[in-house]
Amino acid sequence: MEYKDLASFDKNELQELILQLGEKKFRAAQVYEWIHKKNVDSYDEMSNISAKLKGELEKKYYVNSIKILEKYESKLDGTCKYLMKLHDGNIIESVLMRYNHGNSVCISSQVGCRMGCKFCASTLDGLVRGLEPAEMVGQIYKIQKDCGERISNVVVMGSGEPLDNYDVLIKFIKILTDENGLNISQRNITVSTCGIVPMMRRLADEKLSITLAVSLHSPTDEMRRQIMPIANKYSINEILDACRYYFDVTGRRISFEYSLIKDNNDTKECAIKLCELLKGMNCHVNLIPINPVKERNFKRSERTYVLNFKNMLEKNSINVTIRREMGADINAACGQLRKSYMQEHDA
């Protein structure tokens, strides 16, 4: 018999389950609060739930089955990287980042990834499977419980392509923002994509208030195809059209992620072309000096190139920041820690 995690149930689904078990409707609200607001790890902690109901639930359902396997804390900035173990033995990773404006968590949406971006460690072994809603919210619950501090911002930008796990992503957002759970504002959630155009448009039609972050990384289709296989399917113009549609429907400014690679996409010419592409768009560009991955031969841009790139965008009235480097001493880039752990334990 296959067990399910109760944290994957939204309020209505949980209520239906509780009614099927012959219990009163209000019991569903109690169980939901234990899981999503109090973040309990076992039925034993649900003090106002009867032993009978607990017993019935335990026959088929987990409670927050995700477990913290290892934790690494940066001595540089307090960033914490977590390796987490799923009920089937798969490993994922998450990151806690502390800022003056609050605590942010970057979570994974899949075990591995099939997008094949050349600068990313997450995709080296391909896609194993998508995560369930419980496994996505569970990363946040575990980190919040471990650090003892409120998580106020969530970034779905860890391992995996969120829009490749679309239905789960939407359910995750609804559970996370439910007033009966953690009640995190949709405006404090960012979802990243490498540019799956139909799903970007579908996400716009959900009319959520989240931020969409698009991994652009190149100003031309030819360059982009060299580092991002998705570029063979969707052109930059198609992606930008989808971005404009997203803004028109939601009113939410688009964020573009641009990883700077030495002797590749960090030149003055690239900056000029990017300015031409984004002219007139309500957007923000996040420049990211890449974290080198040992299986790849890409190197990070020199500081001078990064600053020159930023200055060119600013001169063209494009809102731009350089991503603050965090957790450099703990392999905080997506997929690096998981890859290292798997290699060590397979040896």
C-alpha cells in the first residue's frame, strides 16, 4: 500500500477525508492547523485529536515525512544549506538565507532536473521525479522549525524546473498562502523558470501575485542554445512576449536572472544587446556571477566585467542588482551539495 503525506492535502481535500472517516468537519480544521501552522512531525503531537482518528489516519498517511539529513552553516554570512531526505530515500536540498528584511528560503521543486542547463549542477544526473506539495512545503516547515525563526520569503529556485511540475506548484502556493497555515503573502513568493512559454502564460492566467523570475542568461538565441537546451524550443522573443503577457495580466514586474560566465555572455556587446531586448519593459535584472561546477568548464566573470555589465544596464534605465553571494563556503549553488553527498555515499 502506498502511503501519502497529509501535508499534500488542501483544506477541502482534508475535510472530505475526515468526513469519510465518520468524524465531524471541525476535526479537519484542527488537523490542518497542526500540520500547516504548528508544523508537527507526528500524530502524537496533535493533543486535541482522538486516538481513534489518529489511528485511522496512521494507516494510510504520513505527517510531514521529509527529514533533515544534514545541515551546513556558512561561517561567512550565516546561510544554512540543508540536505533533506524524502520518504522514498531521494535527496533534495534547500537554503536558508538571512537578510535584514527577513528570512528567505530557497526550495527545490523536483529531484534533479531535465532542463540540461550547462552551468547548473542540478541537472547533471537528469530528472528523477517531481516533488509532491507536502515535500515542497515540508522544506519550509523543517527549516522554520530548525532555526526557530519565521520564514517570510520563499523562492522556488532550487533543484528542478517549477513549471515542469506545474499542478503541484500551484497547489503548493495555495497551501503556503492559506490563512490557516503559514499564511505567507503571495507577493513574498518568487517562482523561477528557464522559459517554458506555454506554462508561463498559463501561470499568468492563474492571476496570482507572485513574482516570476525568468532565467535568461544570454541576449541572443544562438548564445542561449549553447548553454540552455530549452532555447532550442522557445526563442527569446517568444519568452519576452510571454513575460509581457504575464505583466499585462498580473501587474507584477518580471525579474530576469542573468548568470555571468567568463568569456561567454559577460561582454559589453552582450550588455548592449540585453538593453535593446529589455527596452521599455517593466522588469528587474538580477546579475549572478556563476558558482563554478567542477563537471563543467565555465568560470565566473571577473568583478570588473560584472560592474561594467551592471553600469551599462543602469545607463539604459534598466533596474539591475548584483546578487549577493551567499554560502560560498558550503556549496550553496543549486545541486552541488546533493551531488557531492550522493558521490560520497555511492563510493
